[in-house]
Amino acid sequence: MKKNITVLSAVILLAGSSILTSCKKDDVTAPVVTLNGGDETVSLQGNFVDLGATAHDNKDGDLSASVSGNVDVNHTGVYTLVYTATDAAGNSGTASRNVTVVNDLESMTGVYSCTITPGSYTYTQTISASSTVNRRLNFGKFGDYAGNTGIYADVNNTGTTSPITLPSQTAVQVGSPATDRTFAGTGLRVSATAFGLGYTETTPSATTSYTETFVKQ
């Protein structure tokens, strides 16, 4: 009789284990992770607020979602945040959000026709938006001097009539003959595709004033 009771207990335990295993295997559905909002765009050096995400599981109900990845608002680029939720059975669901950090003057990048006065001298150059300072433009060949790639200007705001500042900055040994040239001045953005600058160019031997217009091609 004792032997029969022992065997019966073993059968019950085995059956219970089988039921638990079967239940666990039956839950193969991953939680559904839903973004609060969608992809986001943030200004360079601006503030990013993560909208987060919610998660729901068919068996466990509402779950919390953890997030991985980061957004560097001090450098332009596309950053991906991944939200993950895991249910009691170990099934994981994910959703991702792209956050694009942009310079507010991205629309001003491109190839420009430039005219320098006096002389009505014309040339073309590529102007780009800074990847680290918002509303800053980088000149590819300021004044049409060979190797003069480090000059920049700051635009006051994103409006089509915005003051522009050309801070005093020295290009080392550029032009022909090669010499140090210091540029400084101010200007105005007159439309979405054009702006002008009035500036001085100082070399060890002289200071000359110029006016330059920039029209996007």
C-alpha cells in the first residue's frame, strides 16, 4: 500500500510539472510596444524630451518598457532609441524611434554664387551648416582664397531677414601670395537663398573693406 501511494505522488508531481511546462510553452506571444508619438527632430544644442513608450502583453497586461540608446544634442545626426518590454514567459517586444538632431540653418547649405565688391569679382563656393554649433555657417572658400576653409559666420535666427555676424578670425597663410588674413564684419540674410556681408580683410601690410553677396544656386 505504501508503495502505491509513493507511485501515485510521483505521477501527480510529474503531471503538475507537465502542465506548468505546457502553459509556459503556450505563451509565445511577445508584448506589443507602442511609441508615444513617432520620430522626432530636435535643434542642435536644443533640448530633447523622450516621449517614451507603452507596452501591453496578452497575458501579463501592461508592462514597463526600458529604453536603450542616447541622443547627443550637441552633434548633428540621426540617433535611434530602442524600447524593450519582456513578459513573464521571457518573450520580448521592441519598438524604435529615430531622433534627428539638425542645425536650424540646414536649408542654407549648398553651392553659392558669390560676388565681391569692389571689382565685381565672382566665384562659387560650397557653404555648409556646422555640425556642432547651431545657426553657424561654414564657408568652403571664403574670399576665393585657396585653402581658406575655416571661416564661419553666425546667423542671429532662422528668419529670412536675419542679422549675420562674421566674428574676427584669422586664416593662416592662405591666398597667393600666402599670408595671414584676418576677416571681420556683419551682414544680413535677405531671403531663404541669399545673404550679404560687409567685412574687412587685414593682412600684415594693409586693411581693405569689401562687400560680398551670396546667392544659392
